[in-house]
Amino acid sequence: MSIRRKLERLTGETGSREKAPDRSQEIGALRRRIDIIMRRRPEVAAPLRSGFDGERVDLGDVVRGDEVENDHGRFFLVHDEIPSSSRHGSRRIEEISSLDMRRAALIANEDEIAGFHCTDGLFLDTETTGLSGGTGTIAFLIGIGWFDGNAFVTEQLFARDFSEERAALAYLSDLARRKRFLITFNGKSFDVGLLSSRFIMNRLPDPLSVLPHLDLLHPSRRLLGHRLENSRLGTIEQEVLGFRREGDIPGSEIPQRYFDWLRRRDGRLVGDIFEHNRLDVISMATLTVHLTGLLGYEPVRDDCLHEDALAVARLLLDRGCEDEAQGFLSSLFCSKNRGVADEAGRILSLICKRKGNWTESVRIWEEMITGNACHLFAVEELAKWCEHREGDFDRALNLVQTVLENGHYLSITERNSFTYRLDRLKRRVGK
Amino acid sequence: MATLAIEELVSRMKSNRRFMENVTAMREIPSNEGTFRPFPEWVRPEIASILGKRGIKQLYSHQVHAMESVREGRDVVLVTPTASGKTLCYNLPVLQRIMEESETRALYLFPTKALAQDQMHEVHGLIGDLGVNIRTYTYDGDTPADARQAIRKQGHVVVTNPDMLHTGILPHHTKWQKLFTNLRYVVIDELHVYRGVFGSHLTNVIRRLVRICRFYGCDPVFICCSATVANPREHAENLLERSVELIDKSGAPAASKTFILFNPPIVNRELGIRQSALTPSRKIAADLIGNDIQTIIFTTSRLNVEVLTKYLKDQFSRKKPLGDQFVTGYRGGYLPNLRRKVEQGLRNREVMGVVSTNALELGVDIGDLEACIMAGYPGSIASTWQQAGRAGRRKGHSLAMLISRSSPMDQFIVENPDYFFASSPEHCRVNPDNLLILLHHLKSAAFELPFERGEKFGNENIEELLDYLEEKGVLHRVDDRWHWAAESYPADEVSLRSINPENVVIVDTSNAGDHQVIAEADWDSAFTTVHDDAIYMVESQQYHVDHLDLERKKAYVKKVDVDYYTDAMTYTNVRVIDSFETGRHGNLIAEHGEVQVVRKVVGYKKIKFYTSENLGYGDVTLPEKDMHTTSYWFTIPRDLLSNLPYTQAEIIDGLAGLAYSLHHLAAIILMADIRDIDRSIGDKSGEWFVRHGRDKRMIIAGPHADQDEEGVRTDSFDPTIFIFDAYPGGIGFSDLLYREHEELLTSAGNLIRSCPCAHGCPSCVGPILEVGTMAKEVALAILRLVGRA
């Protein structure tokens, strides 16, 4: 039973480790071992980015700003005012002052906003140490903006090190308490959640998550998505707001730039980030003007914009503004853009049908088949109407037959459904 | 035909001489009356009343003990048998507290999603009966994104697993503010599962949990439950790093049980071959099931589950038409709904026989079975008792039977029944300060909350490690605090379990228009089970694998009906990266340290059903997989071997035989599962290694060498036998083996010398079909050379 004895000796004292080897030696060995592993995983420790060689440049020489001190410490603040008369892309800054708050509320789907003034809004955009979220990601640069009646003010709160985050957050907190709603681009799923987390980590109250929030990403996708390659703010600027950035830093490079800054304190590393962030905030402001503008649609020439209007009509329907939506749809039904006209007619006819306004529905369907006797939707609806409401089987039969005779493009399901209808109609006519 | 009750069957076995010839021990485990206590006074009458309606009018003594301790805020570990009402020990105090203070939160950790689901249903049941508003949710990878927010804010009881705590909860603790500020109870069930690497990780996850709790100002009570292991209290204290009260006197009644150890007869003395454990398992299981005795058969591999399920299905379908569910398989890899169906079938006795891997060993609710057959030693004494506990719970008689295979471990257990019955089960070991594991968790912890100077994390002075991480640019120090300063999400970099979290889905393309996912395989086992041309079996239906698409993580299979199955052949190559310690023992040099292990599946064998005849071979081209781990090894100088009067092929066979017995003995010495360690023969540089070819063993230069290349002579390298931890990063076994080097070699000498076989058998140097007829003799000669035999 020597194995038994051995086992007891081996396993009896798991808790107390026998004579730990010399720690420093072990650490040295550890380094070697980890280095071996790390070498096989190149992405782990990224080297400093090149391109900023030569003499280090102070932050103050790259960005004009001041150190701010409060009860929670210090941070670096850049304050800027853009006069109302300036332009940003195809918009003028002063257009913000005429922001229609009811429409802003509709876009945000936050009724409360309708009762506020445009100066109550706080635009917000953050630059962070990572995109994956989680408690290890901080917002090292918080860009905010608001309209004060005469100018659009932007402020950028920069934590020059992790230790300055708390003071910056406290400053943001004070400012947010004076505002009544928030405007961001993708802030609902990113910036605000991340800042809430930072407030908790710094044991500060979170003033942001209680504010009504207009996140421009979702309405932009809804109203403009059909003509954008993607819904990034940069793309919208270029395609919709008529603004093109020069030499903008790609978002993916931002975290590493900040980590490099922490080690080298070279202002050139973060200069681009300040500019990128400032432009984001201003573009959000003009995008808000643009989106609310779309809701006040007046017949436009450009066919492309008809699609925007169709998207607006859909949004209005979702928000329960049926009369307004109908206004849009009626005028879009005359659009030269066939796709838009068709879709507008379809939606409009269904609204009328639901309200029992058959005359109007039938008018629309008939108009739809005037240009196209094989308009499947219109034919089906008309055939249903003829069969079930008018008892005019002959006409229904006629309509359906026309489609089946000319409709070589029908899908199997469509053909089956029309054939089924045809057979039934034949039986009824025969009776 | 009238059916026999289990007592009658057992007494018939006893009087069957041929059967009893193979029984090495038969023990009667008496029933236990149980010790009952009334509900503690503080228990709300509503709770007592709904339990009363379920037939629980009073509690077992251990339940009262546990509840009182928890109530008084003491951390406990509860070690009582299956079906002794462990879950009530934590559910009652938790629900009571939530009813008293509605903000109270509790976190339950289970090692698998299935157990978490089970537990959630149990708590739901209690809450439903109570008619109170206590919200219980599971939170794991399957939780829909839109439900997560509600769970984080409103869940009173959150049931999850350590992996989710590690990657999904702790790194986002601010979203769980409500939970962490009100957390009163942390329940960790199946504590014994957390040993080795998994346990070392868990300890670090607990360190992180405690750290986050401290940030939110809470100090929860820990309630742990464990199967019987040798050191439950110590293990709990190692995992939690705090003192814990042990409750191990069960007050639950238990049925009497007959426990049989069965050694299948030797069918070929010359070759030392015993009848396969599957054969008696099949016969006895068929006899039991045929007598309406609900039986579970545990096998040691997924493949055996399928083979045995097929045998039993064949047998019963011959007699009479039966439901498809009458006998069924169960293992990881079956889709969840199929598994739920089997569990349900077991509870309502539609399934009368189930063949399972250890997947059913843990507390998945499958009701009370009457008989348990273990086809092969499960690898540890604790697992054996746990599996045996699946049969017979509170009343009546039950049967448990261990049928041994030919391996040295199995043989040791059945031939030494006193050792088995008297021995305490295994110790659970963890090594949370394993530097690599610790480093991973330090990163995750820094991500969760900056480290302060002087802060403790485990038993180590972590400042040097923090400095190291700062140097590497993932941490940044300012004002004596270390902040996470990298873009990555450190919790994603490490999986708590040794297996790769990736899965391969198996798609049945038999019906061209209707492809169906029939199973999944984890990344590692996919290489050996669903390689091109493999025969894959689910529920004993055979499928031919047309193509394994690793990129898309899919294996395309078609239904077939053939008379064989396939068994993959792999090779293993070990290269030393760093030697931690070196010791000279006579003319041998023993070492332990870090190694790189490369494995590759090179081909497969076709094996005929029932006869196990080898029908042929096929090649497999799959990428190799490599792993860093720790190993113990020793090198035999080539000059020494050149004095032996054997050919180089015979010397290689001898080394292989020696490695075989060392591998098995190491598992016994470590009291570890045989699969926790592995072996390889090569040289330290990784330049040469020994590989099993189609018909002979050969030395190959480098892992990429051609299979048919001419073998290299033993005298061109110093052969080294590696016994390594089968988990990335190592579990710390190799250090222990290094210290037991002499004992290990002496035991191997004793084992091989005293084995009654002629030329070698599975109980000493391995089956001679694998190691050749000279292995035994040469292995002994080598041991004599080094003074161990």
C-alpha cells in the first residue's frame, strides 16, 4: 500500500503550498514564457504608431484650451463658439434656432421634447478607449454642443489621464443638469450607456440617462437609409448635408492614439481627435435640422427626395399622424418615380379601405391599373372588391384573366393564388 | 413473461456461478432511515405550507443545519448524497429573505446551462406555489438580447454559469448595479466540478466577484454544494479563499443498494485480452430492461454510447415493436431539445434504458432509476459514486455495477475492492496562482476596476505582475492606480474551460431539399469524430461524413447503413519550451516544465460491429492543433539503450509499453482522470518523435515528415518519455509527477513484473496488438538498466 501512503502525502495538504520558488526568478521566467506566447499573437501589444517623430509638441500648442479645476480635480477644456452666420456644409448654423420642436419630438418618439426650446438640447458625442464597451472603456474626450440663441457653442472635455476623468464627468454633470434633452448619434446604444457606467465607476450621480433622448441614428436610417451606402455620420455628411471632411482620422485609430498620448504626451497625437469630435457635434446639429425639415415636406422636383418623403410618410403613420401622412402620400401618388407612386398608392388605398372610404380606394386602384393592367396588388384588391362587395363577378373574372394571360413573370405562389381566384370566380359566374 | 423485481434478479445473479466467477466484490449498502427535524421557527408559514403540500412536512437534519447557518450569515459547503434535498437548503433561505426584504438579490452558479435551466424551473415552481412576485431568470449565452436589460434590473434570483459571470456580467458590472448593491447570496452548486484548470479559473472569477461586491458595498454569503470528494471543506476554502462551514452529515433516508464489481473474463490468455466491458454491459442491461427495471448505462466515451445504444436497440427491436424512445443514447452533442425529450422520457418511464456519457452524472433531473451499470471505470472514485447514485434514491432496492475494462486503472480498482470501498474519493485541487491563469484574470479584473497600490488579489504580491502588464502596454498607471488601457476585451481572451468554445454543427444532407442540423460537436472532438469519411452516429443511426468544412464549422453527413464504425488515429508531438527543474536519478535525467504539444489526426480505422475486426484504414488531412501545457519527462541516454540485445523496433516498442504503464500509474498516483494527462515519446527538441504507423511503430523526424519515410535509428537521439497535462496551461500535475519520479518508475517495475500475462496485456504495457510481443520484456529490461526492476 505504498501508493496509498504516497497519495495521502501528495494530496493531504493542498492548501499550504510547499516552498514557493523564488518569486523574482519566477517572474523572470514568466516574462520569457509570456513573450513566447505573445510573439505568436501579434495583435496583443501594438507598437507605437509612427508618423509623429521628432520633438514632442505640447497639447496647448495643438489645441486652444485651458485647464479647468473643480472639486473633483482637473481636466482640459476646449471652448468654441460658431457664429449663427457660419455655414456647415449646405446648412447655416442659425437654422438651428428655427428647429421645429414638435417634429423633433416625432422623430425622437419622445412627446416631452415638443414642449422644450431648441436651447434646451444638449448635443453629445464621445471618443473612447474602445468600441466593445464594458467597464474598462472610458470616454477620454466628451464633446458637447448647444445653441445659446446667438451661436452654436461646442465644448470638449479632455481627460489628459485616467485620473482626470472624474473632474470632466462632474463638469458634464453640472452642464447636463441645465439642459432638458439630449441629442446624439447612436448615443442610445453607445455613448450614454458608456457615460452612465463611468458615472457609476466614479461614484457620481448620472444626469444623462434620465433625459429625453433624440438619437439621430435610427431616424436617419429610416428616412435616409434608402440612399445611403451605410448609416455612418460621415456618409450622411457627405451624401446629405453637403459637407466633406479633409484628412479626418478613422474612428478605429482613435483608441490607440490616446494610449500613445498617455505614454508620450505629444499633442499632435490627439489634435486630429479633437477636430473629428468637434465636427461630429456640429454635424449632429445640422442633421437634426435636416431631419426635422423633411417632416415639413413641400412638393419637390427631385425624384430622389420623393423617396425621403415616402419614408417620412411611413414614420408619420407609425407615430399616429395619419392625416399628415395622407397629405404626403396623396402628393407622392402623382410622383414620376413609379416605385414611389406605386407604394404611396398602395399605402393610401389601404388606409382608405380601412376607413371604409371605398370610393377613394377604388379610384386609386383603378388609376394604378390604367397604366398597368397587370398591377398585381391593384388587380387583386379590385377583384376582391368586385367579387365581395359589388357582386360583379364578370369584371373580377376579367381582371384576373388579364393578369394570368399576360403575367408570365408571376411567381408560383402568385400564379396559384390567381388561378385559385379565377376558378372560384368561374364557378360563381357559371351559377 | 412475468417480470422479476430487482431483488429477485440480484439473488438470481448471486446463485449464478458463471456470473459470480467474474464478480470480484459484491457489497450490500444498507438503507438509512433518515433523521428529521421540524422547520426552523423563522420560516414563514406560507413556505412551510407550500412545501407541506408537496409532501415535505419536516426537513432533514442537514437541511435545517444548512438553513440556520446561512440565515446567520455563515458561508457553508454542503456535501450530502444525490436526492438529499440540497437545493432546498439554499432556495428556502433565499426566498424567505426576498420575501422579507424585496430588494434582496441572489446569484446562482451552475457548471452547465442545462443544470441552470433545471434549477430555474424548480425555483419557478416554488414561487408559483407561493404566489409571490419574485423574479428568477437564467442569464447565459442563450438569453435573448431584449430580455437582458430586464433581468439585470429586476431579476431577484439570477441563475447563470461561471463563464457568463466571467465574460458577460463582471466586465459589465455597472449595468448590474442593482444586483451588486443588493447581493446577499451566492450559490455555487456542483462544486466538485471546479477542479484543475476550471477550478483555478473559478477561484479567480470569485476573486473578481468579491472585488466588485466590495466596490458596491456588499458582502454576500456563499452557499456551496458538492458531491462527495475527499476534501470538500478545503476545496471550498481554496475556491472561495475564506473559511467555510462544512455540513456533511446527511439526514436523508436512502434505499439499500447492491454494489457489484465485475471483471469480464479473459478470452485470450496469450494476448491478455479480456472480453470488452461493453459485452457484459449489454447482456446485463438487456436483462434488467427486459424485466422493466429502469436502467442507466454509463460509458466512458461518446463513441461507446452510440455503439451500445445500437446494440441494445437491435436487441429489443428484434423481440417486439417498441417506441423509438424505449432505449436511447444521451451525450453532449445531442441538440438540447432531444436531450430534454430524453430527460422527460426518463422521468415518466417512457425511456427504460439510457446509455450516457458522464453528461448525466451531474444533477440533471431524470427521476429515480433502479439500476446503474458503469461500462468502464469512470476515472475517479468520486465519479463512480456519483454515477452509482443515479440509481436508487429514497426507497426500494437498487443495483449499481462497475464493469471493468482492461486498462491498468480499471483492473486496479476491481482487483482491489477494499481499496475502492474503503478509500475516500479524490481530492479536488486547484492552483489559482498559476501565473498564466492569474495574469489573465488580473487583466480582466483591471478592466473591471482599476487596481490600487497595495490591493490584494489572491495570495500573491501582484505589484510585479501589474508592472509587467504596464510594461506590455495593457495597463497604465497614474497616481498609484493601474487602469486598463487597451482596446481589447480581456475576458474574451480566455475560456474558463479547456475546450475551445467553437462548435461544429453536423448537417444531415440525406434529403437534398431539406438539410437538417442533427447534432453538434465541440471543436476538439470534431477532428476525431466528423473528419471526412468518418462514420458518425447519433442515436445509433449511422451517418457517413461527406465533408468537414472547418471554415464554416459544418460537417455534411448522409444516412448510411454499414456494418462498421470508424476510430480516428492521431499523433502527438511534444517540444520542450522551458525546463523548470532538472534532477539526476542514477543514469536518468528527470525534468518538468512547459511544453508545446502538437496533435494531428492522420487517419482512421474501420472497425466491424460486434467482432471489432479491423476492416481497413483511411487517410485524413486536417490541420494540426497545438497547445501549451506543462509536462513531466525523463530522458534515457542512448548509449545505455545501445547495450540492450534488441532491435531498434523492439526498443521502441519497449519504450511505448513503459510509457503506457507510466501514464496509467500516474493517473492513479495523481488520483486524476486518465484523460487529464497524456503521453508521448520523442526527444526534447521535438526533432524526433515516435509515431504509430499502420503496422509498426517508427521514429519520425519532425511532425511534418512523410508517413512512409524510413524509420530513424534509436541511437540518433535520446528517447524521452513525456507525461503531460492534457489542458492548455497545465493543471500542476507535472510538478507532482516530477517529485514522484522514483516512485513512479518503481511502481511500473512492480506492475509489469507481477502481471500474469505472457508478453504484455492492457493491464501492464498495453495490448500486444499495439505494442508488439516484445514490449513487456524490453520495458522490463529498460527498467533494469535504470535500476528500477
